[in-house]
Amino acid sequence: MTQPWKTGLPVDFVPAERSIIPGLAFLKRARRKLFGEYAFLGRYKPHPDGKQEQYFFQLLRECLDQGIVDEALVKEHMAKNHVRHDALELVERVPPLPKAA
């Protein structure tokens, strides 16, 4: 629920339907069958540790700078909702990773 690259996007995974609480598994299955795989699951939340988000986008920035990943690939996955739509803006805002000694 807190993947830094997915913040704000609709949840696109199906939570486990097993439960130790009686009846909860039935309700989860019913939700999925009646309303669809991802109904009522909401959106990905910001990671509780902002440094994790910053680190991810610093790594992405480094990959873009070194040509390991290109901007077209990021845009393609943004269009598919695999990556948050402000990813390239965040890459511009984060400081580069410190150089290894």
C-alpha cells in the first residue's frame, strides 16, 4: 500500500482472502466477485518514511542519467499506471546520490 513509485495510483493487487477473523474471508471474496478485482481498495498511500521515496527517485535519477533507463520507458509505464504520473518531476527535484568513495 506504500510503494513510493505508485503513490496516488489505484491499488492494483488483490489482497489475500484468508483471514483468522470469521466471515472476513467471505466478505473479501464477495467484494471481488460482486464488484471486481480492485473495487474499494483505494489508492496507494505515501510511504511513511519520506527518505524511502527520495532514495527510490534518486536511484531512478541515476539510472536515467547513466542511460540504464530512458525517459520513454518511464513515460510508457506512467501511462500504464505502473509508475506514478509525477515520477519525472520528482526525479528532477531530488538531489543526486552522493558519489561513492
